[in-house]
Amino acid sequence: MTTGGPARSAGRQASKRSTRKTAGKGTDRYLSLHEAIEEKTAKIGVIGLGYVGLPLALEFAKVGFEAVGFDLDNAKVRSIRAGKSYNLDISDDELAAVVKRGALRATTDFNDLKRMDAINICVPTPLKKTKDPDVSYILQAVEDIKKRLRPGQLIILGSTTYPGTTYELFLPMLEETGLKVGQDFFLSFAPERIDPGNKQYPIWKVPKVIGGITPKCTKVAARLFEKIIKEVIPVSSTQSAEMVKLLENTFRAVNIGLANEVAIMCNKLGIDVWEVIDAAASKPYGFMKFQPGPGLGGHCIPIDPAYLAWKLKALNYRARFIELATEVNSDMPNQVIGKITDALNAHKKSVKGSKVLVLGVAYKKDVSDTRESPALDIIEMLEGKGAEVRYHDPYVPVLRQDSHRMRSVPLTPDSVRGVDCVAIITDHSNIDYRWIVDHARCVVDTRNATKGIAAAGKVVKL
């Protein structure tokens, strides 16, 4: 039975904080930080409140830590403060509960970083137009930390990057402060593995890989994540941890590239690729099911292989599998345009002047993220050929691409019958595809969303 009440408990906590503060001035800051993590008195900062940062901050807040999210986007900060979630995987009630009790707050004031005991960097790492890595966001985050770095802090990079970034680029920046890694502060890399829209694997269920600059860096970061993640997997270095993430998504990109090429082959042979893949997947060993599609999209699969290929190019090595998969995957929007052209031709229509409804513009089903979505290229190419394009996406009410702005149209019998072709680019679960087939003049299905639906010659599949 617990005795002493809240006042005595608060007194003990204050005493422990005072002890840690004194210990932090000594040589062993590791034990002080480890103790704060064990007692959940460590303050956890998260830079970047997007699809990775917000769920991470939420998990720390849920288990009893004080979590602070940092972002330059005032709209996100206001939304969190109001307990309103902009992340489809997080409900308003879930967010509001931790905000109301003060366990999670959001700010645009980066000076508060100096109060944090552990700081997670969860900012974007896109590609430049030249296809080179753009690490400007993480460079800025590290610069913000460097200005406020104090003894006893743990810095964890979670953003995807090329092998060597943490050790070669960020460690020297932080040590310019005069503080020494593994002694005064701790630096690790722990790649994010969030799969937006995946209800089967929430953040706490997915093992966390961690590599530190020193063994103490690895251990203290591992201990922190053990508080919110079911399984933690330490590796020998930050470089290994960085490579783990790139391997995971390069594996997916290469295999999706194979599935896409098989789809092209089957098309030339007059074979249904979806039937072939489903039948092959019945083998209980030696085969992993990957499916073709209109192209790669999102924050990881189109980008991570390019980071790896770029790094190896500097070492005079050509990543041939990556290059070939990228070539095949990048051409898939062209394949889709060919299918739409053929479908319209069969109805004695040309692309020019035809009305095309693009169904789904998010990069994958049941999310609102349009980054690198193949739908963007497909819309641009259709418009370039003179088509009148409109779109429907239940998760993307407004689509902005450069100076181009479109609004999602409602799905009604008139909006579907009123176009010459419906192109299913993203197969959101909340769309009735039988209804689409019944009302459309013709359908181009790039996701096998119409599987099992009697199409009466209306549907052309990838």
C-alpha cells in the first residue's frame, strides 16, 4: 500500500531532482540522466510535429513523461494546444487528454530546448530537384540544439539520412560547444519506423533500432525508448542504425520495382498480373507478396534508396539494383497514362478534351499525405495532354502543386457519369468501388480495387 500522500511524494521528487542537479555537475552525467529516465522526471523534447514527431511525443506523454513538441508551424502548435489532432492516426480525445493534464505541450519557442533532458529530431529529409539529399532541416535542428546544448542532454536523430550523417556531420557541430560526447552529452540515431494508416502496428509495437556514438549513448537512448516501445534493438554504431532504415525501404523499393516490371510483362503477354501475384503468394515459403501500382510515393520509399545511392556514388560505387528499380518505378505514371489513353480510345475518345476523374491523390490508402504521390505526376501529364482533370479524395480536400490549386469534387452519380474516365490511383478503404464501376463510363484501376466486381468490359487494369 502506498503511503505519504501527494505532498510527501512531491517532496521526494523535489529532493531527487536536487540530487540529480548536483550530480550533473560531476563527471558522470550518464547516471544522472539514466535516473531521470527511470523515474520519468526527464523532460522529453521533440523537434518536428509531423507524422513522426507528434505520435512520438504523444507516447512519451501517455506513459508519464513531460513532453514538449517544437515546430515552426504555428497552425500545428495552435491545433495541439486546442487538443485538435491533424494526424489521422491520433484522435482528438487521445490528444486532448494528455494536453489537458499538462503532459504534452507545443511551442514555437526553441529556447525551451535548454530545459529538455532528451531531444528527438523528427524533421523531413526530402530530396533536392537534383535528387541529392536535402539535410537542411536536420542541420537547422542541430544548429538550434547546439545554441542551447547543456551538459547531461541526450540528442536522438530519428530522421532518415545517409550512413555517416550523425557521426561525420552532427557530432562535430555539437562538440564545437566544448562539450564531449559520451561524457557531457549523448548522441544516438534511432530511425523512425512509423507506417501512417497502419492500425495493426502502432508506434509501441514496432521494434526500435538504436545506435549511439559511444556505448553509453546507445544504452541511455535504449533505456529511454524502452519506456514506450515493446522491443529495443541496439546496434554497434550510428552508421549501422542509419543503414538499417535505408535497407528496409530499399528492399521495398526494389521489390515493388520487380512487381511493376512483372505487371508490364504480363500486360504485353495478355496475362492478369493480379491473378499471377495472388497465386504466387499462396506459396508458404520463399515468396513475399509485393504489388504493382501507379508509382512510388510518400516520405520514405521513393527517397531512402536515393540517399543510399548518393552516398555510395561518393565512394565510387554504382548501386545498380537501386538505379534499375528507380527507373522502373519512376516510369509507372507513364504506364498509367498509356492505360488511360487506351481506355479512352476504346470509347472513341482522345485524351485531349476528355474529362478524367482521378480517384485518390494521397500517396497511399487511408492517409492524407500527398508527398511524392504518383497522382501528382499523372494529373500533370493528363493536363499536359489537354485533358480536363478533376479529383476526389476524402482525406485531401485541397491539392496544391506549385502554383496549381484544385479542390476535391464530391462523389455523386452526376460527377462520376459526367467524366469520360475514372482513374483509381489511391484505393482508399471508404470508397465503394462497385458503385464507381456501376456509374462510370470506363475505369482504369491501378490498385486492383475492383477485384471481384463484375465490370462488363468497363475496367482496364494495370
